[in-house]
Amino acid sequence: MTKQATSQICPWTDLVKLHPDVEDGKLTDATYALDLGAIAAQDKTVPVVYRDPDEFFRATYLTKDLHKLLDEVLASLSGKTDHNRILKLRTPFGGGKSHTLAALLHAARSRKSLNAIEECKGCVDPGEVDVAVFDGEKFTATGGKEVEKGIQINTMWGWLAWQLGKNAFDVIRKNDEDRVSPSGDEIKAMLNAEGRPALLLLDEVLKYMERASAVSVLDSTLRRQAMDFFQNLTVEVAGSERAVLVFSLQWSHREALQNVALLDEIDGYARRVDQLREPVTGDEVLPILHRRLLGGEPDKKAAGEVAEAYQVAVTGMRRAEAETDSARQQADEDGALLQARIKAAYPFHPALIDVMKERWTAIDGFQRTRGALRFLAACLHTLRKNGNAKAILGPGEIPVKDGGVRMAMLKELGAQNDFDPVITADIDGANARAKKIDDKLARETPKLGSVRPATRMATAILTYSFGGLKRDGDKVAEMLPPGVTEAELFAATVGPDLDNITAKAVLSELRNSCLYLHHDGVRYCFKKDPNVTKLVEDAEAEVGRNKQAVDERIKKMLEGKLAGHRNARIWPADSKAMDDGEPVFMIGYLPLDFATKTKKDQEAWAIDVLKCVGDRHRKYRNGIGLAIPEKKQVEPMRQAVRYLLAVEKVESKKSQHKLSKDQLDQLKERKRTELANAEAAIRALYGSIWLPRIDGGTIEVERVEVGGRPLQATGVHERVWELLTTMTNKVFTSTTPRKLADLMKLGQPPANGEKPRLGISTAEIQDAFFGFLGFTRLDKAEAIRKAIARGVGDSTFGYVSGSVPSLGADDKFEVSLDRLVFGRNIGDDEIDLENGFVIAPSAIPTPEPVEPFGEGADDSSTDTTTSDNDSDTSTTTTSEEGTTPARTFVHLAFAATRDQVFGAFPAIANLSDKADGGKVNVEIKADAGDGFDESWLRNAVYEPLDEADIDLNE
């Protein structure tokens, strides 16, 4: 579409026909309220469109889920058993619980009327159905309801039974008189008393239960009896042949009259047998609005032209701001989606529907359906009557200057009269700040005179200033504060007549001039109190000149977050600041300036910390990781803290600034907002963990990134720990006895040609797990204790504490069986990781046979001979005194692979401990037919040996 064509787009008032009620200004609450009890009673005061089943279905837009609901309920009433008989309605804005219940009522009473909807002609006809309706908002809890002379209904079960029929009421008449809940058998008899299908519709149950709690019944209360009845009713209906129960509950705890426990209790009673239904989902609310507010479907060609014009404008804005091809592609995709949504929503801007559906519904008292319909009807009626309509009705086109519209909007939002000064002073009064900006723009650029961009944007901000929005990615319903971001605001206001450059300039002027417009650094929001934004902005500029103070505050916040985590080190200055030798996985949170280093300098610094402690090699290399600050998060972090410090600075000078109580309250709110922003920034600051790994004989960095992983934890350390353990399995909180034995090669030859390792000290095991790269990374030493205790219990190995036992000539350890634990359970706390010893099953000494007593006992001793052994490390000679002299020399020679070399380290280290001078002579021979590269030898071999302070004898 060309620019000329887009500039000639007609206002929606020229193209759209309104519903007669809207056209005539019939905007009372009763016009859009649906009274289920009155409909059931055929009350003549109910509008025909609701009361008459034929009219009702002709005016009903059939959503996909409502069609399914009608079909299943009618099928169940006819006796079919493949559907749930207990259905719960909990619907958000536009969900129409009452409308859904009314549809079921009319369909059950007049099945033929449902044929007015083509898609429902195939629904089952269950024949004559008894329908009972209970409206908890209308039914009294304290008195009674006289239905005939001498007959008074006192309870919800009595009222339901009376509507089903005289026989059904006779079953529980005594229960109703005494206000005592009927039993399950009595309820079952009530449902079957008339011999016809029974449909029970319960609305606003919570409100009745709340009132019933104040009525005493013997030693109980009416609420307790009603709850017992409700629970039994769900059970009996679920097991019936031709009964169905449909009940509605509030969508959220906020709507539950502040009685969250009662809402959960009612919900819980039926949860075992009910099925949740949402008759209206997503954008299905749009055709409902069209059906109730418009006189017919909008012209599709006109809607398409408007949608294309807005798509061109908004996509052009986003493409201009995009920095990458993927961002530009995303802008195109979002533009196509916007075009489709505007075409479906016309004459409404989908942003207006979204703000009502997603934000206003968080406000106590906001009526999702009737309140929304009345407000939109007032907007449509006023714009048709007074003119000034634009191409579509969006958040910026609400005619708040009109008293009727303003009242309809603010009354539903619970802000009646509170925002009149805001609208008058800043938005649409005779001397409003937005009006002054528009007047100036009109003088400079006459074509903007009819656009009134400042008023449009200020009105849109006002629209977004009520209710909250759920934070993305959070499992719990954490609500962001009211307000709109710049991106959201432009998406709702930029169009074919207003470009984003003009919008940015106008927003800046609004921010600097409006008295009630608040900006917390992220969101714009109108509030009933004047702002202190200017003071905070000036203070922020001053704070920003002291980067050190900002970073010190961030460090203090991080220290608070990591307090109590003994394995966390905050902003280590060098390798010495990272502890070594403690058997726990340590995480170093690096300072912000680390993010500004070059990639080469970052890796060099990190490898030094992962590899060394000062001028010596790090002992526990397998027990350390570094949390790296994300470069793109550093400035948002500093900005959030700058604003926090700025607010505190203004707060400290409250007397000097002569701040009023309202301004001080505003400042406190701003402080909470900035603190929340800082908290969010610090939570996202560390998104990458660097771990050491061996590559080609040298230590390299292994990067573990959060990326798009949906971390559930909210704490800084907890998120890092979740990433390392749950998400990536880089660190484990436990290991298995078999894994421990395999890694330590217990019962296996450490290298080819060597004897099996039959025992190993627990200290060596601990050092190996936390020291050897390639071993399982463990969070702390307790994991080793638990693995050893389990291994002892399941006979994977034996355990002894105290002095290290000697290995006998029979390859059995010379240890008293009283000290040895094998094949029985042992507590974790009994494992000594400093002085314990683990023994392979084959090296556990065999218990001596018990000598028989009495006659026939053989007193002779048995000679034991051992077979020859070719290994020089096990050959011994016996002296005349019968003792075995200690060997003075050990010579080992073996060929080994890379992995076997690592496996041999413990054996060589053990020999070093016992040898003279604490040293052994190591001789290494390696052949390569193609020759060794000298540069590689220097970097990979000689340099590591030199760092280990080893003198070579070449």
C-alpha cells in the first residue's frame, strides 16, 4: 500500500455499524449483565436476548470449546459414559461463565433452539431434562425462600431438589428443614427421583459459602454442612447415569473475597472428579465483542486495508531499529502477526483488548465481561456521536475527555475521581501538558494537528497505568508493577499517521513536562501523586560519575545474596583468593570489570586461577568453577544500582528538597522499583560458568552457559548451582560405590602388567575426586562418605579405620576382622576420610575356622604353603627367627597409555612418601617415528615440568 493510500484511511465510524444498544447509548450495567437465576425463573425483566432460547442462540458466538462443552453435556445427559460429568468453569476476561451456564440451561430445556447454530445441529437430544440452577450470589443463607404456601426452602440442597421436582424434594425435605447435609445415598435418590436426566448449574458458590459460615447449625455451621453436601454431590453425580454438574469458580485468589483458603477448599473437594473448562480462549473474545457491540461484521476489505497500513508502519519502525538479520526477520514476522490480529479485531486495536485482558483483570472488582463491554460501548458511542475517531480504536484513542467514558473506565478500575486531576492536568484538560505539546507540534507541522500525538501517547500510558502483568518465565504469579515500556507504548500508538521518530520526541517532552507521569527507568505510568523523577534523574547523573561507589554497592548486594554459602567466593582478585585443599566445590564470582577484558586476557586469567594458587599448582582442580559476569548485563546492573543510589541520595535530602508526604511515598515506591530492578539485574548477571578441563595435556576452559535453559531458582548462587547440577550434570551431589571403585581402579591393575590395586586410603580417594580432572565432580566430601558407606553395605568393598594395614603374602590385608566392616550397613558419619582405608573384597582376610570342642577335636596344626610368585615386589624370604625383613629397593618399569599414566600417579606418589628424601626417580621413554615437534614439546611437556619445579636429567 502506498503512502498516499494509507493517508486516506477512513475513520472506523465511517465504515462500521454499531449495535442498536450502543448506537442509542443504552450503556447501563443491566444491559450487559446476565442474571442466571432470573433467566432460570423466566423473569420478564430479563432482556429477551438472554431470556428467550431462540434469541439467545441467534445472538451467541459459538467458540470451539463452548461447542465441545454443549456437545459433551447433552451426550452425558442422554446416558453416554465417555465424558466427565463434573465440569468446572474458571475463565479469564471475556470468558463469560454466566453466558456459558445460560447456554447449557437453554440447550437442556429447549434442545431444538440450539439448531439455530449450524454447528450444533448434530448434538445429541437427551429428551426432557430437569434443570436446577443455584445462584450463590442471590440465595440467602440466613432466611428461607418461600416457594409455595407452607413450603420454605432453607438450603442449597433444598433449592436444587425443589427445582428437580416434588419427588426429589420429598427425599431431602427433612434435611432442608434441619439444615443438615444429606448423605450420599439421599443425594443419589434425589437425582433419580424424577426418572429424567438432571442438569445442575451452580454459579457463585464461593459467595454463598462465605455467608453460610456465619449461620450456626447445631454444633456445626451452615457452611460446613454446605461443603459436605457439595463434596457428596460431586461424588454421586460422577457415578450417576444421566446427571451432570457444572459449577463456576473465581479465576484467581484475588477474586475470592480475600478468602483464598475457602476457594482452595471448594476447588479441592471436586478436583478428584471434575474437569476444568475455559469456554473462551485467546482471541476468541474478539468475535464475542463484535457480536455484542457491532451491528454486523465489519467490512473485511476495509479491515484488511487498515491492518496492512499499521503493519507497514510498525514493521518499518522495528526494522529500522533492528541491528541483525535475525532481528529484521523477527520484525517482519511480528508485523505479519499484527496485521492478522488487527484484521480480526477491527475496529479495535488488539493492544486495547490485550491491556484489558492481561492487566485490568488484576484489579479487584473489575468485571471481566460486563465491565469491559460497558466501557467499550461507551467509547464507541461517544466517538460516533462526537467525531474525532481514528482508523481504529486503540489505547491512545479512548475519549477520556468525555465524562461518560471516563466514569465507565475509572469506575471499573476502582479509581473513580482519583484520576480526574491527572487527566485534567496532563492529558486532556484545557491547559493539559499533552495538549500544549500537540498545539506546538501543530504550529510546526500542521498535518499533525489532527493526529494529536502527545494526547494519544499520554492516553495510552493512562490505559496501561492500571493493573499488572505477569513476569515472563516465572512459575508463580509474580506481577510487574503497572505501566508500559517504551516498546509496548510505540507498538500501541505508532501507525500510518504517527511515525516512531515523532513518537520518541513526544514521549521525551511528556516525561519532562507532565506533573503526574512517573518513569522508573523501564516503565511509564500515570499516578495520582506528582512525580519526583527530575530529582532522581539529576542525582543519577551525579552518582554515575563515581563508578567505584556503584561497584561497591553491587558487591555488597552480592555478598548479601551469597551469605551462608561457604563454597562461594566473591570477586576474587587473583588465584590466592580462591581457597584450595578444602573438599568442597568452590565457585568464584568474578568482578564486573572481568567482562571488559579481551577474550585472550579472560582465558589467561581464568586458567591461572583454575590451575594455580599463587606460585604453586592447585591441588583440588576438579573442585573449582568461575561464574562469569555477562557483558550485556553489566551496564543494566550498574544502571539499576545507579538509580537505586540516586533515590537514596534524594531521600537523604528530603528536608532540603521539602518533599511532601505524597512525594516521600512516591520516592519509597520508586526505591522499591529500583531495588526490584537491581535484584532482577543481579539475578541475570552470571549466566556462564567456566570449569577446567584437560585438552592435549594442558588445562583449558570448559564453558557452561545458561542460554535458553529455563532455570527455576531465583537466588544467584542457587541458579548457578541448578545450572551445574540439574541442567548440565557437570557437578554431582552423589556418586555410586561402583563408580568410586572403577575410578580408583580398586581390584584392578593400575596399568598393564601390574598387580591389582587391593586397597586405597580414603584420603587418596578424596584427593583424587577433587584433584583429578576427568573424575566425577562432587559438591562436597559427604558424597564420598555416602558412597563408601553404601559400598561397604552392599559388599562392593570393605572398610577399616585407623592405621593402614599391611598386605600379606597371600594378597590379603593383615587386619583384625573386629576392625573391618564388610557386607553390613554403616553410617555415613562412621567414614573417616583422613584415616580410613578401603579394601577390595578379594583382599579381605578369610576368617579362621572355629576349632571343635570335645572328643574328636584335632589339636594338630596345619602347615600352609604358598605358591611361587614371579613378581619381584611380592617375593619375600623368612629369617631363622621367622620374621620377614623389609625390602630396601623397588624397581618398576612399564609402558602406559595416557589414561594409565594418570592411574599410576597415586602409586608413584605413595612410593615417594616412603622413599628416602621423599622422592623417587622417574624415567620416561617415548618414541615417535615422525618426530616430536619442538614447539609442542616445549609448551606441552617441558613447561609443565618446569612449573612443577622438576629438575630434568636428560
